[in-house]
Amino acid sequence: MNKKSLFFVLMATLINSIGQLFFKIASFDFTLNPLDWITNVALILALGLYFVSAILIIAALKYEELSLVYPIIATGFVWVALLSSFLFGEVLSISKIFGISLIVFGVFVLNNTFSTNLKRG
């Protein structure tokens, strides 16, 4: 993966993960009344971060294949698990740590497989 694409997708993933944290914060005061949504600052921030994340993913896709970019987006689960443990005191159980390990391993394998295939082709 080229450096520009990698930068865009990593930034998008981090920004998206921060957006998810703001969704959690937004849920503290969330109601199903649409009028309350426009005054929920955390919700508005989360949606804005999701928008920026989407733009960065599109920028990454300009320079790289979707099948290479998308697995890296899965690392967002890693960021969210770690940050929610730190910020909200959520427990990082053995099963979560195992799942995180599988995600990281999977992204590593996919990227190395694609890199090897691209070098051959």
C-alpha cells in the first residue's frame, strides 16, 4: 500500500473511532425526539467526525484498491476497545484481547498477501 493511502486510511480509522466514542457520550442524553438531536453536541461531533472519516477513506481509495483499504478499517475495533477501556472503564476481557489480536493478525496477513501478489503481478 502506498504511503499516502495508508496515511489517509489510518487517519480515517482513528477519527472514526473517536466519533464512536462521541456516539457513546451522546447516548447518555439521547432520546428519540429529533428536536433533541440538534442540541446534543456529542452527537453532532460524532456525525461530523464520521463525515471527515468518510472523506479520508474516499481519498485513500483514490490511490489504492478497496480490497486493500477496507481491512485496515477493521483496526477501528482495536482503537475503540482500547480507548473505551481507558475513557469509560470498560473491561478488556481475555476474549476482547483475543479478538483484537485476530483483527491485527488478519490485517497483517491480508496486507502481506496483497503486497506479495502485487509484486508478482
